Amino acid sequence: AKETGRNNFQFYTPAMNERALERLHIEGDLRNALEREEFTLHYQPQVDLRSGQIVGVEALIRWQHPELGMVPPVRFIGLAEENGLIVPIGAWVIRTACLQNKVWQESGFGHLRMSVNLSARQFAQEDLVDSIAVSLREANLAPEYLEIELTESLVMADVDRAIGILRELKALGVQLSIDDFGTGYSSLSYLKRFPIDVLKIDRSFVNDITIDPDDAAIVASVISLAHSLRLDVIAEGVETEEQLTYLREHNCDQIQGYFFSRPVTAEAFSVMLKDGKRL
Ligand code: C2E
Ligand code: CA
Ligand code: CA
Ligand code: CA
């Protein structure tokens, strides 16, 4: 029904709510956004807690809509996932992120790991591994500087298939991380069946570590279990000094969050690198 949204437009009645109307508009506009070059990537640093230095960066998509202004991903990623547009959009993200990381490498910031988010639809694509390989080759970027973030629910949906694809990606040489860890139902020991390198603790846990003893305990034990499985741990959504202190005391490897920096444009990120901004 969604695909015929534009054709059905004449059947619009005032009863149709505003959200549905916005959805129709957005979906139509989303179809043209790629060729109109309305997407950009913002970049959020990931900082190593031992050295205090920026060691990684997550690419986060933004849509500069001609009328609506900056549209955040929560308003269009789900839609793009449903109608399949996420596949070409996601390919653009990977290509752009690889090219950008190459630029930063060539300006002398060699050891920067670039993370991109992968959606379920992309993960289901037959040619996923090939298309990532092509992006790396076109950017002339060494594979270890690209990290693919997959959510727990995405890999748990079809475990055997997921393991197969992750092995192929690993063979290609890219880094793999599990995003939003803790929000799904899998245990860490189960996840260890997957050839992953990094665990990102979801910001909902990080948020409350200084006020909720249960969340604090969960975060501490996830970090130590992850380490015993030789995984690096990144805490997401770190906003305060108190959270940072707790994470440091519990040997978290890296942090990402507003405390250090919000996601910023490529230009602003370049300045951060040049200035040697550190924790
Ligand atoms: P995510 O992958 O969990 O990305 C982290 C989100 O948390 C980002 O929101 C980031 O701006 C936000 N964030 C970072 N630090 C803090 C903090 O200290 N406090 C708070 N409150 N938030 C923080 P953003 O950029 O709006 O992205 C939302 C989600 O959209 C992402 O969640 C990801 O699931 C999805 N997304 C973004 N870009 C892409 C993309 O290129 N492809 C796909 N498939 N999904 C994407
Ligand atoms: Ca992510
Ligand atoms: Ca996340
Ligand atoms: Ca999230």
C-alpha cells in the first residue's frame, strides 16, 4: 500500500492524521533525496579512555530537506527500511564514509576507525560483502579502518546466516561491532559465536549508571565479561563527568557521547583532529 501512496493521494480525507500525511510527503521526497544530494554524514568521535585520544568515529546520516530542514534519522530510517530505499542510501553512506576516512588518513590521522550503521535490509542483500569491498577499493582504504555496526536483534534474527556473513566480512578485514548492546535478549556468551571485535553498550544503561545501581552493575559486568571474551567495549551516550568516571573505574575502553562531542560536520571533525582535541 505504501508504494501506491502517491497515487492514493486523491483519497486523502481530513480524517487522515497529520502523521500519515507527513509520512506520505516524506516518503515521496525520500525517493529523490539521493539524486538531489540532500544527505550528509555527521561524525561523532570515539575516545580511548587510556590515551584520551580520538581513535574512532561513527558516521551518522542527516537529511537536509529543502522545506523541513534537517531531518533526523529516526524520522526516515524506519521508512527507508520498509520501502527498501535504505539499500541505496546505505550504500551511499558506506561509500561516503570510506572516502572521508581516506581524506583524514591522508591528512595524517592514519589510525582512525570509521564506523557505519548497517540496517537489516542491507544485511539481507546478496551482494553486501561485494559492495563493501568495492567501496573500500574505490576509496583505496585499508579494510581495518572500516567498522560495521550491527544491532543485536539484526544478527539474532537468523543466527546461522548472520554468522556466515560476518565471517565473510571478517575475511575481508573489516571490524565488526554489536550496537545497542543490552537492548535485545541475547547473552554475551551467545554472541561470542559471532566473530565480533567491539561491543557498544546502549546509552539507556549508560544514562543511569550514576543513579541506578542495577544499571551500574550491569554495565560493570558487561565490561568485564566482554574483556574476558577479548572484545573492546565502547560506552554510548556518555553525557557527564560522573558517567565518565564510573566507566573509567570499570575499565571501559572507549566512550562516545555529548560529554566529549556531539556528532559534527566533516569540516568540524577535521578541526578537532587538527587541534588534537582530547579527553
Ligand atoms: P545509533 O546507531 O545508536 O547512534 C547513536 C545515536 O545517539 C545518534 O543519534 C547520536 O547522535 C546519539 N547520541 C550520541 N551521543 C549521545 C549522547 O551523549 N546523548 C544522547 N541523548 N544521544 C547521543 P542519531 O544520529 O539521531 O541516530 C539515531 C539512529 O539512527 C542511530 O542510532 C542509528 O540506529 C540510526 N542511523 C543513523 N545513521 C544511520 C545510517 O547511516 N544507516 C542506518 N541504517 N542507520 C542510521
Ligand atoms: Ca550505531
Ligand atoms: Ca547505538
Ligand atoms: Ca540506539
